[in-house]
Amino acid sequence: MKNQVQLITYVDRFGGGGLAELRALLCAPESPFAGLFGGVHLLPFYDPIDGADAGFDPIDHTRVDPRLGDWDAIRALGDQLPLMADVIVNHVSSLSPQFQDFERHAGLFLTMGQVFPTGATEAELLAIYRPRPGLPFTPAVLPGGERRLMWTTFTAQQIDIDVEHPLGEAYLLGILRTLAGAGVRMVRLDAVGYAIKRPGTSCFMIAETFAFIDAFTAQARALGIEVLVEVHAHHRRQIEIASRVDWVYDFALPPLALHALYTGDARPLKRWIGMRPVNALTVLDTHDGIGIIDIGADATDRLAQPGLITPEALDQLVETIHARSEGRSRQATGAAASNLDLYQVNCTFYDALGRDDRAYLAARAIQFFLPGVPQVYYVGLLAGHNDMDLLAATGVGRDINRSRYSRGQIDAALQRPVVRDLLRLIRLRNAHPAFGGRFDCVDGDDHTLDLRWRAGDHEARLLVRLDSGEATLAVTRDGRLEPWPLQLADSDGPFF
């Protein structure tokens, strides 16, 4: 992966077209985005893109949705920008040909009885970790009239795969080979933490899960593909996972950046900077919500595994997001949202900062200065607002942050100073030699972040004084360290 800012986007929601139109938007010489990104993560483009979970419930994981294009169009984009794609490890659509022909493919799918052949106790059922309310089982009537409880971690339409069965292994390997043949050079393992189930455990990130990740990563690397693991979990688990794969997400950064900007207290963020894995994709926003579990205490042992901030501070963080978004995030989060996640607040990052341009640019600068490879979500790229119309239309909480932008709306967003400054900041992060050198988080007072990069005579420095709201950036030019103007980050009192 290039050490440059990456884009994460749906094909059809950024410009309103298919793969050919997205390629023109990102790569055409006359495009404002030409040369802006070092790679692009295409969110599920498989058939269909509009199922029960916005493409994360594929009917056919080896077929591009024809409304977007085909594998040749994927190759054409990959010839100009390195591509990442999702491997949806845990499940497949109930409308898939395999599930519709269950008798021939029975070994591909997981039932409750396969994990609990002699039945499950109440304690065993309550021990199962699921990111949504209720138990992860859905009754199904199979050919011949047999009734079974299918394991469905997410929705009733997403049938869990038995990844340890030969049919499950062959299914996943076939996906990897298809992606490799199309020129995809990095995959994100979606929902991999739930892939292995064992009685008497949480069925989430257990020892066998790590072994599965190891084996899958080896298969991917043999095909020339790097692996990014997507797991929302206690921060110690993220550190452990990072030592075994190519890349992980820094999911702790978004809530910790918000906490720092809300409170003026840099200590939790600086403590995380001191321990976080460096083989991370730094993010402030993705197609999902703002993770809360990533900085909270471990649900299995809150005393032995505390969070990065206290439970009281975490509660206050959530309430402040709701306040800064004027209550819109509350309408999309928790019990208010169908297809809900218990550990996320659904809100655009820009709205979580009260649409404050200065605070937003300061947060992006912090993201770009941390070790790892920055990734920017298409809504965040345009400093997008919460999409209440889409939320009302679908009733799906995460759709508040999954807007559909026409080319005209993109052009209009590019006229906003905050968006123009963000693009300038991306180009600086991509091009300045200092970011290929050594990073230091300089010790200072509890209200200051002092982040520095140095490579030979090249230097970049970000100083954020959270209590006064002053954010300054300086980089070497012609051998001298000079201020780099970030117009909207000028001091105007505390951020909040």
C-alpha cells in the first residue's frame, strides 16, 4: 500500500455512476481529484449492491453488479489506482444460488445444531457476542420441509458460512482468486471476528478466529494480496491482531479525537498514540458509525481490561455527539435504528463536530500526522451532513452517513472552503518527504498535541492547543521550517 491518503467509497454513491464514471472522476487529468489518492477501497460492488445490507449480503460474491460494470471495468480502474475490495467472510445472502440449492451446498452454511449438537444451555446462549439485540438464529424451512435454525449474526437475510468446512474453504478461496485475477491487491476481511463459533465461548475473536485469520492471510499473500482486518473490539485485541496481519484499522482514533476536541484533554489520545499499532489505516469515518466499543472497557472483564477513557467519559462523549449533531445522530443510533449496531453512533464526523470547519480540519490534520496510512471516506471528503432524507426513506441508521452524491453536488461541495482546505491537506500529506521518516509525539501539557515527522532535512510539525483552539502546521521548504497556511484552522478561541 502506498504511504498516501486512500479513498473509501461506494461506486455509485460518489458521482452517481458506475465504475467507468468513478474512474473518470478519480483519474481524468481534468478532474479535481486527479492524483489526489494513493489508492481506493471500493465498498461492495458485488451482485447486488442494494440487498439487505448495502452490498454486504452478496448473492454472488464473484460477480460485479452489472449496473456498475464488470470485471474489466474493475481492472481498468486498478490499472490507474491500487484497489482494495471486501471479502465478506462471515455470511452470504439467503438468495444466493448456494442457499437456494441447500441440499447440494449444505456444508457451506452454519446452523445452531452444528455448533451445539447436544443443545445449548441458557448460559451458553447468553455468552454469544452479537453486535445487535437478540440471538443470532433464524428459522428456515429447507427442501423436504425440514426446519433448521440458521446462524445469522447480522440479519435474517445474511446466512453465516461454515468457514471450516471444505465447501466454505473453497468458497472463500474462489473469491480470493477472482479478486486477484481482476487486479485487486488488497482485501478487507469484513466481519471476520464472528467467523468461528465454539460452544461455551463468546463466538467472537476466540483463539480459533486468530488461527483462521492466519491461514486466510497466508492464502491471500500467496496470490499477491495484502490483508486488512476489520474488527471493532477492545483496543488490546486490535494491537494483538496487528501483529499477525498486514493492516488493521485505528478505530480508536475517531472517538478519541472527538473526546480531545470536545474536552480539551489530550491525555487519552496521547496515551493511545504511545501504544497503537503503526501498521494501521487511520480513519475518522467509514461506511459504518463512530465506534464506541473501541475505546471502552472489555465487555467480558471491565475491571481487568479497562477502556481508554472512563465509562462516565464515554457516556458523555456519546451525549455530546448527539448534542453537536442537534439530535440527528440520536435518531439513527441504538433502538432508533433498524439494522442497528450496539457499539456505534451513526453520524457523519463533520456533524459530530457541530459542522465546525476549524475543528474538522484540526481532526483531519491529527489523522494525517499519525503513523499509518490515512483513509478518507467519501462523505467525509466532502464534509458531508447527516442525510436525514435517506434515513427516513430506508429506516437504516447507518444510511445517515451513506449519502448519494451527484456530480453536481460534488462540484458544489468543492466550492466550500473546508473541502478545498482538506484537499490541500491531503496533497501535502501525500507529497512531503517528512512523512516517510520518523514520527514523534512530543511530551507536553495535558491540553497540547505536538506531532512531528522528520526525514533527513525534511520536517513536518502539527501543534494543536486544544484549550485555546489554535492549530498550526509547519513544514520545511527550501531547507527552512515555515508555516503552512491552513486558513480555517486559525485560532478563534477553544474548539468547544
